[in-house]
Amino acid sequence: MSTITVILPTYNEAGNIRSMLHALFARMASNHLDANVLVVDDTSPDGTGKIVEQEMLSQGRLHLLSGNKEGLGKAYMRGFEYALHTFSPDIIVMMDSDFSHDPSSIPALVAEIDKGADYVIGSRYTPGGAIPGDWPLKRIINSRIANFVAKTVGGIDPEVKDISGGFKAIRASKLEDVDWEGIETSGYAFQMHLLHTFMANDAVIKEVPITFVDRRMGQSKLRLGDILEFISVAYGLNPQSPLRQLMRFMAVGASGIIVNLGVLALLVNHTPLPIIVASAIAIEISILTNFLLHNRFTFQEVIEAEEGSVASRVRRSQTSRDFVGKLITFNVTSLGTAAMSLVIFALLHGLVGMYYLAAQFIGIISAFTLNYQISSRVIWKGKQHD
């Protein structure tokens, strides 16, 4: 039989903790689970820790780990370290202490670990899962946006339905492979960061449907700082996310403008070239510098994957031809989108009568969007778009 440690992080849960502990141990007994319960309390001023100490007098498998209030992520990391060294469990269960996670779902999560999974999520959004019918719209939106951000920005597998939930069972031995120094988040983003780490370590991820229940007492601990941290952590997890790729593309585009203007000024002031010729040269040089930066900065993962697959002189020759092909395509695309921008400006300003700055802005945005789509989906297509 697997040994289990249930970790309950608490802060001001005096109204819930006693009932939760009774429910937990009753469920463990009825399912014959070999389990310890570790309450990680951030020195709650409402006396949560004192209630746990009282319960410990009659329950030998209940334990308390107190510490400073540093956030949910830090509390779990303290709990993991303590549990691994003190109890040496086979499985660690993470859950809230406010009854939003039903102790009766623990056996189902544990069963998936026994079947071979490494990381099991109690999922609200997988088929069979549910959220409260009267759950506030704000909470629903926050949860859905968090999952969207984690997938599109953080690089979490889209197949995972519930990323932000906190009800999980984890194979304890896999926690020993985690680089805890690399997980700097302190708040709710810890859930996403931990999942990302397990995915990077090729862990087997499973989801078990649960019915999520709104907390019985107290208030949600989610704050604006947690939301901002979640977005920041997601952004940092995946250098090749579409958002970060787009921002790099924009940065390179901005540098191209600087190169264009600088070369133009240099040629006009220090050469006898006609201004139209100088302008054409400046445009071409800026296109070339943009291409080189995109090739080594914006789409570096694609390039590295291509170079990593080179296994022979023939493949190296092929890569060189690919480079020239990309350069030509990018050059033609850039000139084409620039011409398109000019046509849009002429139509909107000359024919429609739109204010010239607005017409120019629409032309630039249209050209930029097309240029980015062609660059990311054709020129530097790579595996992310296969």
C-alpha cells in the first residue's frame, strides 16, 4: 500500500481547519489509506495553528509546520521538503483546507498514481468535472483566463484542462528531481510553474474530474499581486511563446527603423548619391539587419532545431541553401508589405479622405501583421507550426 502525505497550506482558516481535519481522517480511515496530514500554517493571526495543535493531541498522524507568510508557493515548498525528509511518502497530495476540495476525491487521485501517473490533477474542466452553479462570474473569468495564459504564454500542454487548480496528487520521488532554486514564484503561479517543471521532466500527467465547491467560510486569498505574478511567471516559462516571439519581432522591427534612418542620414550627408538611391539602400540594409536579427533572435529555437538536425556535409549544404532561401523570401516579403502599406495609405487617405496619420497607422499595422504571419508561418515555420 502506498504511503501518503496530505499537505494543507493555511492562512486564517480557523473557521474551516477543524472540520477539514476530521473529514480528512475519516476519509483516510474509511478507504484504509496510510496517510499523514501536514498543515503548513503561515502563522495565522486567527489562531489556525493553535487549533491544529489541539487536534494533534488526539491525532498522532497530524503534524504542524509553522512559518512566515511568504505565499502559497513558498508554503508548499516548505511542506514538500519537510514531508520528504520526515515521512518519506510515496505520494503527496496537495489541497486547500476550505472544503473547495472534497476529501472524498483523494482516493481517485491516488489510484492514478498507483496506475503509473506521476502528476494527477483534480480537474474542474475535464469531462465529469464541475464548478459551483452560483460561482461568481469574476471567479470563472479569472480561472479561465489563467488557464488560457498558462497555455498560450507559459507553454503548458493544451491537452491539460485545469492548470490553475490546487488539488493534486504527486509521485513523491519525482519531487526530488525538481530544481527548487529555479522556482522563484511565491503565490498561486506556483501551481503552473510546478506543472511546467513536471512536463519538462517528461512526467506522466493525468486529470481526474472533481466537483469544485466554493469555500464554506473566510475569503479567497487571491490578490492583484498574485494575478500579476501569474502573468509574469507564465511569460518567463516559455521563451518561444507566441507572445514573446511577437515582442521580439516588434523589437527587431523597431531596430530596423533606427538602422534605416541612420543609414539614410549617413548616405545623404556624406555621399553624392541621389536621395532616392540613398533611401533604397537604407531600406535594403534595414531589411538585411532585420533578417539577421530574426534569424538569430526572434526565431532562434527554430534555427537551433534545424542546426541540431544537421548530420552531414550534405545537410550543412542544405542548411546554407535554406538560409539564402529565407533571406530572399524575407526580402521580397518586406518589400511587398511595404508596398502594401503604401497602397493602403493611398486608398484610405486619397480616396476615402481618412486623416493621414490614421491612414498611415492602419497601413503600418496591416503590413506588420502580414509580415509577421509570413515570417512565423512560412519563412521560419519550424516545428511549432507543423
